[in-house]
Amino acid sequence: MIIRPPNQSDWETFSALACRENWRVPHTELQLFKGPWAQYVRVLDDHKFCALLTSVVYEKSAWIGNLIVPHNLRGKGYGSHLFKAVFAELVEQEMTSIWLTASDQGRSIYEKEGFVEVDCIERWVLSPRDAIGSPLEGENLFEELFYADRLAWSENRAPLLSVLCNGGKVFTVEGAIALLQTGPDVQIVGPWYAHQASLYAHQALLKRMIAATDPEIPVVVDLLSSSPLPALCTSAGFQRTGRTALMAYGDIGPIDLKSMVSLASLGSVG
């Protein structure tokens, strides 16, 4: 077995497998991993494609995501082997904390390596709907969003946010701030932060973001279960479609989980 970078055929295989699993992998994220973040993708090859895994390194933290193994090769240890190799690389790079979201199926692999559950992630989806008026414009508050993100994660994640903000819209209401990411296949609400914001502020912010979306494209938000938003999502027409464990390895003391409402990605890059 060898671990190598992906080629075009690997990405075609990944896309087919992800579609079969009903994964939502945004176009923007795929372009990052095929381009500037290509060094963060690993493929396990045992004379054939056996597994693919992505990881992203920031200043002090890292995220592992998109671990996929073909159905006919599951249960043979391929996914575990690739995960352990990438995880060892991140530990060697002295990342203060390493993060991932885990399904029930994969959770045991991560627990054996010392990952612990710190919260849960609930996926909420607003399906395409009829347009009501013209979409609202966001505000030019990208620096404020970067600052809120840095306060929450205790590091600068500008390389990620700069890409996500390209074409995105930032909204803020009384201490709550969030990014609406636009894309050809999915719109994502996140990251979303709130420093002592009221439930009313969250409600007003969500209403403004919905009014700014393209009604023909689904809207997805990955909420931390500990946030006050699930009930508001229900009232706004979102439906919960899944739940995963938010797991971490290492020192998460400097990270302010209480200020987080939703992630910047769909679980794979934080």
C-alpha cells in the first residue's frame, strides 16, 4: 500500500462515491482541494483506489474531513490506515488541536486515537422555494467577521475566510455576525458567531440572511447543538437532515466554543 496525492481519476471516483453517500461537498471546497490545498489531500492506493482523506492546517489547529472508502472495500482497515497516517503527520507538525466531525460509523476509529466529543453538529437545510422580492445585499464587514473568527479560534484563519467571502455576504445584528456563502450548488450560512447576542438578534440575523439567498439553491447551516438556534431554524422553514459528533484532540482551552453558532464549512474544514 502507498499513500499518494490524488489525480483526476481519484477525484472522479470521490465525486461518484460522495454522490452515492448523499454528501454535500460544496463546489468552492472542491476547488480549494484541487488547487491551493492540493497538498492536504491523500489517497490510499493498494493497486487501486482504496480511500481518500482531506486535512487542513491553520496556524495552530487542523481539521480532518472527507474520509471515504468504496463500499466493497469497507471493513478491511483502509480508512483507519489512511486516517492514522494523516493524523500522525498533524501531530508531528505540533498542531495544538485537531478537529473533525464523526458519524456513528467512524466514531470508534477516532476515539481510539484520543479524540473526544466536545459538541454535536446538526445539519439544517432550507429547500428551494418561491422568491419573495429582491434579495438583500450584505454589508462590507469582512474585517469584522475575520476578527470574530480569530477571537473564537485564537488564530488567524484568513486563508480560509478570504476564499469563502469571495462573492459572499456578511450580516450582523446586535453582536451576532455571520457569513452567507454563495455557490452554484449550495448556499452555506457560516461561520456564525455571537458574543452575548440575544435570541432576538439571532432571529433577526437569520431572517435577513434568508432574504438574501437565491431561492432556487438550497441553504445549509451546520449548527452546534449547544447554540440557541435549532428552534429558530425550524420556525424559519429549515429541516434537520443529520447529526454528527464534533470531536477534538489536544488542547482546546483557548478556543471559545460558546461564541460559535455554526461552522464555516460542512464539517470538513472548520
